[in-house]
Amino acid sequence: MPSMPRKIICLALLSLVLAACSGRNPRAVEVTLDSYSLTLSKAKVTTGKIAFSVHNNSEIDEHEFIVVQTPLPANQLPALIAPQVSEDVLIIRGRLEPLPPGATRTLTLRLETGHYVLLCDLPGHFQKGMSADINVVP
């Protein structure tokens, strides 16, 4: 019987270690880029390290992936007359270069509380619907 308290203590310590380690793991958001659509696995995540797993599901088009911090929803972002978003007035937190058809890449960012828009800004893609809103909460 003297080993029973040791087992309880070991299990309690193991639980504490696992809880502490889990705080370091990024939150995962699956992002699917398709023919002029951008779909997220979730529209809300908690503050901290977030891993965006981005898959270009298109069979013919390249797509890029940009994370913009803004209080505006995607449909109110400033756009130029040219077929791209006015990136010079946006706060870009991260981006992936264009992904070829079928490619998957991961972008891991530490994001603070706020509203973000995820988008593809290749010419004409944003205007055709390649954006999604995501909120980062405490």
C-alpha cells in the first residue's frame, strides 16, 4: 500500500506537466483555398500561437494566403481600382507566398486579441470572394 500515494503524486505531477506543455502548442485552423473561395475550420480561436494549415484545393490556380489585422470585416476592406486590396494601408501579420495547385503549407503566428481577415490578394481573387473573417479572443 505505501506505493499508492506515490502513484497518485506521480499522476498529479504528470497532469500538471501535460497541462503546462499544452499551452505551448499552437491552435490549429484548417484553411482551404479553392476556385475563388477561402474556407476556415473555425471562425474563432484563443489568443496565442495559431497554426494555419493552408491547402490549395484548386486544380489550376495558384493562391496566396495573407493574415491582416483590422477592425473591418472582409467585405469592407479598402480595395484599389486595380483588382487587389490596398495592402499599404493594412496591418499584415503574416503571409504565405502563392501555393501551387494541390500544395499545403503551414503558417504559425502569435496573434493577439482582435479581428483578422484572411485573404488571397492575387489579382482579382479577393474581389471574387477569397477572404474570411476570424476573431481571436482571450
